[in-house]
Amino acid sequence: MKILVFYNPFKISLKDLEEKILKPVKDEKIEILGCLTAGSSIENIQVQSADYFIVFGGDGTVLKIAQIAAYFSKPIIAVNIGNLGFLSAYSSNEMEELLQDIKTENIYFSIRNILECHVGTKDIVVLNDVVLLKSQPLGTMDIEVKIQEHVLFSFLGDGIILSTSTGSTAYALSAGGPIIDPNLNIIEIVPLAPHALNIRPFITFSDQKIEILLKNMSQGFAYLTGDGDIIHRMEPGMSAVISGSKDNIKLAQRNGNNYYNALNKKLGFGRRFE
């Protein structure tokens, strides 16, 4: 068994990772192809040889590995050493359980759909969302959204989120969007602070081509972000095209722990408070 390890250096040092967490892995004679910080350069031979990517960090660390995992079709096993860890199947003190599950193939992989974004000369994929945001808090943006060349929205506001079902529990949820079962292959469109009562979140099929046009701004410029990273600076007249990708990401879940358990345990969703 060969694994490639990624970690967040702001949450754990390489020394602590190797001595306190990865020691049982070596004892089990599982080959570690490398320990890399999320976002660092990587050799193709390392990726192609790996059976799994094991990611140590929080949800943000998983998102940084998503594009390369999708490109090389490598399953991700996320180990939480962050705060919420909604995308994680294990915590850092559950390494023995993780190793046992790997050896016995007792890990279920949830297939997560992703988005493709084309803007300027850039093409990227994201696991959670693409967001158009103002560069400063003042003023508004004039935004037009088309689906398959048909106008869906035209409004003044602070921006817009295009989210996968996985991303529905991230920024889209904070902006008033619904929680969506990750097995649904859809795109959720959530306007940010629209200056109109008739502009509301909208859900469409992932095979639709969605165009976001920045028609104008009262001042400043805007950014287009993908999973929290800046993709492109946006000026009035520029547009981005988003659609569902033919690729996907395989994200580990422990057998017996499903998405609804995670909602209840980590978000308190559906729990009765007395």
C-alpha cells in the first residue's frame, strides 16, 4: 500500500506529524511516498504511484488538494487536525482505526461532484464553490447570470456564489442557501445581498453552462475566487463560465458514519435543543 501525505504546516509541523501521528503507519509497512505541504510542488511519479492521498488539516487543506486529486483520480482520506473538519473521516487520534480500515478495506468513498471554471486564460476545478466578490466593502456590483444563454438573474448586490452540493454547507450556507445532499449532482446559485426581494437562491443541473457577467461596479473592482483562493481579478465587462466537471473526487467516509450523522454531530443540524 502506498500513500502520499499532505499537511497544513500552520496546524502541525513536519516533525510532529512524523513522530506523533505517522509512526504507526511506518510500523505497518505502508510506504509513504512523501510528506508535502498543501499547495507545494509535486512530482507526477509520486502522485501516479499513490493508492491514497491522506490529508492532515482542516477542510481548507482538503480543498487545496482537490484539484490534483480530481486530475489524477486519487481518493482522499482526510484526517482532521483543524476545527470543524466537516470533510474529514478521522481525527488525528484515530490513526490506529484508520490503518485497520485501510488494511481491511473498510472505508467507503463518497463520490463528490466538482465544478469547472473558465475565466480569462485560466481553467480550474473546485470542490466547494466559485465566488464573485467585491474588492472593498463599499458600493455594489451589477451582475448578470445566464444559464444556457438565458438570463436568470440581473441585479445589484455584493456578489454571487456558485456551489456544489458539497459546498452547500460552506459559504453558501452562511449566505442563506439550503443544505444539499452531496449525492445530488447540482449547482447551487446564491446571490450575496441582492438589492431586490425577487432574487433568491436557485438550483440547477450540473450539466448547464452558467455565465456570470460583471456588468458594472459603483467603485473599485472584483475578485473571482475558487475554494477560497483568488482566481482572477474582475473588471466591468468581464465574465466567467462555470459548469459541472466530468471528473469527481472520492472522499473517504468511515463505514457506519454517513452524511446525516456528520450534519448532526458537527453542525448540530436537526438536533432538538431543550
